[in-house]
Amino acid sequence: MFSWQEFNARLRVFALAIGVHVLMGALVVLGTMNWEPFRKPNPVGLTIEAVIVDTSEIKRQRDEAKAAAEKEERRKQRNEELERQKQREQEQQKQREKDAAEKRQKQLEEQRKREAQDRLQKLRMENERKLEEERLKQQRELEKITQQREAAEKQRKLDEERLKQTEARKEQELLEQQRLQREAAAKRQADEEAREFRAGQQATLSDNYQAAIQSFVTQNWLRPPTAKPGLRCTLKIVQIPGGEVISAAIAGKCNGDEATRRSILAAVERGGALPYRGFEDVFQRQIDFIFIYDGD
């Protein structure tokens, strides 16, 4: 593409070349106008005039015009060459830019490939790291489970041993308890037999004690005329060890009259002391005594 300045310059050169050619043509025409074919006949007379044409000037002008044309042609060729050079440079610049763009594109592609490879490598390394962490985690969990199993097995053995010891101790305790129970049962049986024996003895002794008191009071009783056979009177007697009577009173049923009641109380108090010696085991500080009279 030509710029406007280049177009004007070429147009001026072209106009100058045309002007030079026109000038040369005019000079040629002017130089040949005196030739005979161009002269009108002169009937008056024959006059011979000689026109000297300076051909060197024409030649010079022609050479100058030719030189100008050649110069213009060279300039035109130079301009064309410069234009071609410029086009070549533009093409080379475009090629360089294209090559640079392709190079940048290639570099970008290589960079993207490297980045992709780096990302892939990082991803691979991250996956390997995660796999290694997972493996270590599983290994730790397996070790933990193994330790827990070993601890559980150890605890189970300890529990079994403790259970055996507990069972053995319980069995020993059971045997000891059974032995103690047998001994206690034997002791209770012996104690029961002894109690029964003592109870029998005491019952007999208590009966004898009651009979001794009955005999003692009856001997000291002064029977009033109103006393009838079948007499039954319950007395509450308070005494101290040794048989000394502290107090005596009718405390329950008595089917005797007042005189009979007073006589019975007087009989208890008159004796001073109830039978005691030999009856120490059945002695009681407070006794309920039933006085009986069924007749002589």
C-alpha cells in the first residue's frame, strides 16, 4: 500500500518526465519547421536561407531527459525495491510475529503441559501421601486393635484366674461355712438339749419352788371360818434375794371373801421370807403366786 505522500511524489516525477518528452518533441518540431516540405513556395524568387541547428543542445537535452527518465526509473525501481523490501520486512515481521506467537503458543503449551504434569505429579504425590497416611492409619488401627485384643485376652485370663480364685475362695468359704454351720448346728443341738435339760430341771425346780411357797404360806395361814374348799387367789409378791418379802397384794382373781383375802396376805407376810435356798436358779424378784385351798 502506497501512502499519499509517495503517490504525490510519483505523480510529480511522472509529470516531469512527460514535460521533458513534450519539450524534446517541441524542439524537434521547431528544428525541422524550416525543412522544405514545411515551407510555402515563394514565387517572388529563389532565396536560400540556412538554419543551423545546434544538435549538441538537443542531444544534451535528450540525454538529460533520458538521464532524468533513467533516474526516475531508478528511483521508481528503488522505491519499488524499497516497497518490496518493506513488504519483505513486513512479511518477515509478520513471520517473526507469527513465529513469536507460535513460539509463545508453543511455550504456553509446554508451560501448560509442564503445569499439567506438575499438577499430575502433585496429585500423584498427594494420592501417594494419602495412601501412605491411610496405610499408616490402618496399621495404627490394626496395632491398636491387636493391643486391645491382647489387653482383652490378658484381662480375660486375669478375670479367669480371679474367677478361679474367687470360686476356690467361695468354695473354701462354703466349706468353711458348712463346717461352721455343722458346728453351729451341733452346738445349737447341744445347747437345745442342754436348754431342754435345764428347762426340764428348771420346770421341775420351778414346780418344786411353787410347791414350797404353797406349803410355806399354807403352814402360816390361819384359815378363817368363811374360807371354803376350792379357794383360788392370785397374789403378786415382791421379794429380794434371800426370799425376804417386800410386799404382797391380791392381783388377780380371788373367790374368797375379804376376811379370807386378808388371812392369805397375812400368811405371806407372817413368814417373813419365802423359801430361797436351793431355788436360786428359778428365783424371781416379782412373782405371781396362786394360793390354792381344796379343803383338809
